[in-house]
Amino acid sequence: MFDQATLKLKVDPLILMALDEDITSEDISTNSVMPVETPGEVNLICKEDGILCGIQVFARVFTLLDSSTKFEFFAQDGDEIKAGQLIGKIRGDIRVLLSGERTALNYLQRMSGIATYTKKVAALLDGTKTKLLDTRKTTPNNRIFEKYSVRIGGGNNHRYNLSDGVLLKDNHIGAAGGVKKAVEMAKAYAPFVRKIEVEVENLEMVKEAVDAGADIIMLDNMSHDALKAAIEYIGGRAEVEVSGNVTKENIARLTDLGVDYISSGALTHSSPILDLSLKNLHAI
């Protein structure tokens, strides 16, 4: 769960922006049929099997609209949930329940979808030493939610943003004039506590990265034979990450390599939502 400081400083402003996007002046539909405050209750129902994630964010949508909204949840983040399962009951002003419904479900479905997909991919690495990582291929302004969802699904977070670590990719290397020069410049500029990771695409670049003293070498979009040759050359002198269009369907081809990390942008950019719904709204 998000701690209170993170919730107030980082999460609440994003939720409020999402609500503002959906309610620019008023909820005309709700105000048409519910002109006065009326207490009510609605059920949160799971419509397909998966991993629940984002229940705190879901609830926060309603409490930001009305702090008196009450919740009774029967599952928490990380729980396996089944189609037809009652996840919780929400009680409060019916106008709030109606106005917050779509935004709350958008967060919960998206976050649960990422956790569910990540869980499936991570399971394919069971029995290996390899850690599954996400990337920065996230939805703008939703990174905090999506990277949290990866953790709930059993994955691990790569750097959070550009201020979080040194990763020299192809264009950085091109700008610097080569792998060796890029690593030298990063070592001169970056704080000594930061590891330096270099993305490489062939064995020649691997050799340059090792000789330059890179801490982590990312082998990007290389064939299986090329990966094996690169890993053999590195020989433990740097940590090894493999990347490049890694999905649930093809990650099995990498499990025999024994690398430290496999990163997959698909965890956040290609996960389908998990279908959840608010049903049976009624006055109480």
C-alpha cells in the first residue's frame, strides 16, 4: 500500500486530475436522476480471474469526493480473485458513488490487469535466479500506479525515472561518441553511489562496456546465440540484463541463460485490463 505521505503528495493530485477530466463542471446524468443527497450501497464484483491490485486507489477516488464514504472489502492487493466474486461493498451518497464509478474502476481494472499479467510472466521464471523488471514504458502520469502494480504481481521495478539511475542507451552512446566515452563521462558526472548501466546490441559493444567498467550490461534485441556469447565474455564482470520485445509468449526462450535480469516493457504497455464492475446500486 501507499504510505500516507506518498498518498497525499503523489497519488491524490493524480486522482484529482483524473476526476477533473471526467467532471469538468458537473455530472449531468447523476444530477438529473439524483438531485439530493441519498445514502446508498453498491457491490464491487470481479468478472474474470486474476490478481487484485489498486484497492486503496479505488477507495481514494470516492473519499476525495466525499470523506464520509465507507468501504467493506473482502480481498486485498495481491489476492487471487475469481469471476463472480464479491470484492467489496461501498456505502455513501449515491451521487458520489455514481460520479466516482468510472474513474475508480479505471484505476482498479488497469492496475489489476498489470498485476495479473506480471504474475503470469514472473511464474515463467520460477526456479531461475533471474529477476523480472519493468521499464519506463508507462502511461504518462500513471507510472506510480503501474510500477506499484508490477510489484504486486511479483515483478521488480527498474529505475523509476531519469533521475533515478544512469542507463546509457543507443542514442546516449551516439551522442557521446562511443561506449567507452559514454561510460567515462557518466563516471565523471554521476554520483559514485549510482551504478552505470549500458545498453549494447552486439559483442563488440559488450567488450567495450566491460573494458570501460560498466556495472550492468543490457543485452538488447540479440539472438540467442549472440546472448550466450556475450554472457560468456562478460563472465561475471558485470551484472547482465536482457531486453527487447520480451512478452509472456517468448520469455521462455531466455530462461536458460542464467542472467541477473530480464526487462519487459509489455508488463505496463501491453497488459489487458482485469474486468471488474460496480453492480446492484440501491438506496439504504
